Amino acid sequence: MDNKQEAALAPSKEAFQFRMGLNDNKAGMEGLDKEKINKIIMDATKGSRFYDNELKKDQQVNQRIEKLMQQKSQLTDQQIKKAQIQVDRLALELERNRDLSRIIVHVDMDAFYAAVEMRDSPELKDKPMAVGSNSMLSTSNYLARRFGVRAAMPGFIAKKLCPTLKIVPPNFDKYRAVSSEVREILAQYDPNFLPMSLDEAYLDITDHLSERLAWPEDKRTFMIRTNNSGGNKPLPGKQEQVECTSPVLFEDSPSFVADQNFSQPGLGTTEENRKPSLENVVVFGTSVEEAVKEMRFRIEQKTTLTASAA
């Protein structure tokens, strides 16, 4: 390995700051002052065990890269050409067998742990909060993200970024219970869905969409019950009668139900019809988009939590 390669692999201040600094790819962290936040993070971590551990990880990564570069330098042109042919054949085989006819949906609950805690403790809803400990955070709500607070960040650093941050200890029994409620709904769209974590899953809804085309309208009809429904009896043949009090996590993440402006067939949008006591009916269509909207709607009605889907 020449001197240029060695210099490229040596730990650099920029690379280390990138590892330690703000990751603004998460929802709710757009437009933040990255330079200011990174300075606070670096100042807060220097001399801590976390800083030393991250520095050690950075050095280990560079050592692995160096080892791979050494192995690469020992390969002959013939070996590289042979490997390239094998890779090209594999890529061709994968492309030949790739099935693009299936419709895959990715469902991800919004700030799941934080959302569950805000639902169960409404006083947290309007405060920057995170789930975890002083050592490490699992997630944060959207208000906390505006300060640069994120998952996989030590709580003591998060407190430097947001002194008013409320850190709630995790309750995984509760999260698993809510996750089970969500999964019961997902299984109705794909019995063999692939869970990636408690709050995330991939679904193949191709078969569901085929069956959905033949469904009568009442099978795609659901009721929205707002607060203080006044004991009105449910309409016959309708489903999912659950009170909807979804917490608004942040300005750019509104309740799915509130965003849809549903109303009963035959009724206008008068002030009287918007009263909290009104039971509304919503009918979903048969398209991919409508099926996904229905899925998100049912998750929110069941758990009062919102989900993203793509």
C-alpha cells in the first residue's frame, strides 16, 4: 500500500465528526443548523466513554478497510477478471428471475416508542421527549428532533442539545402489545408479511388486491367515531368502530383521519356535521393507493397512532 492509500485510511477529524454528528435524514430534522448541532455534540462528548468508544470503532473500521485493500493488492488481473465474469453472470441470473409483478408495501410506524408514550401520557405530547436513558436513546418525538435529538444518541448529549428534554424509560412489554395490534391488521393484507422490527414490516399485497376487486362496498366501508359519540348505535354491516384521538406528533405529521376530511354520504360539510359527536363513514376503493390508505386508517383507528407507508 502506498503513502496516499495510508493517508486516506488514517482517522480524520472530518470522518469522525461525520460518524458522531447530526444525521438529518430522519423525518422532522430537515433544515437544522448542522454545524451548530455538531459543535455541541463534539463539545459534550469529548473525554467521555462514549467518545472513546466511537473513536475505537472508527479506528476498527479503518483497520478493516486497510486489510481489504491489502488483500485486493494481492489479486492478479486474471483473478479480478474471473471474479467480474462470475458477478456479471450472477447479476444476469438475478435480473432474469426478478418478478416485478408483485406489489410490495413498506409500513413504518411514526416515532413508534415515543408515540406510544405520548398516547399514554398526554402531558408529553407538547414537550420534546425521547425514550431511552442517559446512556442511549431509542427514539425521540418530532419536537425533540427539531433540536437535533435522535435515536442512537446518548441521553446526556441530547440534554445538551435540548435542556428541557424529557427522557422516558422504555417499556417494551407495552410496545410489543401495541405492535401485536398493528400486526393483526397487517396480516389481513398479507398473512406472510415480513416484520423487520416492532414498528416496521414489508407486505406483499398482490393477492389481497386481486381479491379486493371482487369485494362489495360494505367490505371496504369503515366508521370513524370522534370524541363523545353520544352512544349512537353503529350502522349495520360496518366495521372498526374505534374512537380516534390520534396524537399530533408534529406540524408536518398530522393525524391521517384529520387529513382526509371524511363525511357521511348525503351530508354536507356544515359546522353541525363537524361536531365531535358525529359518526362518519368512509369507503375505500380497490386500487393500491386506496388499500394502503385503508391499512393506515385502520392502524390509527385501532391504536390512535400514525403510520407511514410506501
